[in-house]
Amino acid sequence: TPAAEPDPGQIVAEYTADRQLTVNKRPVELDAAEMVFREVFATRSDKTLFLIGDGSVRYGEITRVIDAATGAGVQRVGLVTEGMRREAGR
């Protein structure tokens, strides 16, 4: 698997330039994010979320996703930037 693509067993959230949140490609309303994270992580021992944020999104918006994840019991959040994805895709 190329480094740009997360392991299939990992949970990946993406917050796009048009303010759309997906969790493992599933569209999620930001207001429902904590509940969705709680469901997704309920049976997982690895409480790590990988979060991809579009470079045009303000950090304050990304922190809302991080807050929802930590509120749901996520222990680690790995931020993946567009630059990191481009580097890995070379």
C-alpha cells in the first residue's frame, strides 16, 4: 500500500475545502461527529484517528473535529496535511 493511503484497519476522517466531513469515506454532519466517532471506536482497542484537513480550512474548524473525536474517547489524533499526502504519493 502506498504511504499516502492509510491502512484499511485505520479510521480516517477527512475535512474538505467545502466543509464536508467524512469518516472512512462516509459523509458525517459535524454536529453528529462525536456520536459517529463513539460508534466507530466502541469496539476498537486502537483509539487512533487519522485526520486529513484541506489546506484552505482554518485550524479552528479542524479543532472542532478533534474535540468531537476526543470527546468520543479517541486517544490519539494524527494530522495528515495535503503536503504530507503529496510527498507520500511521489
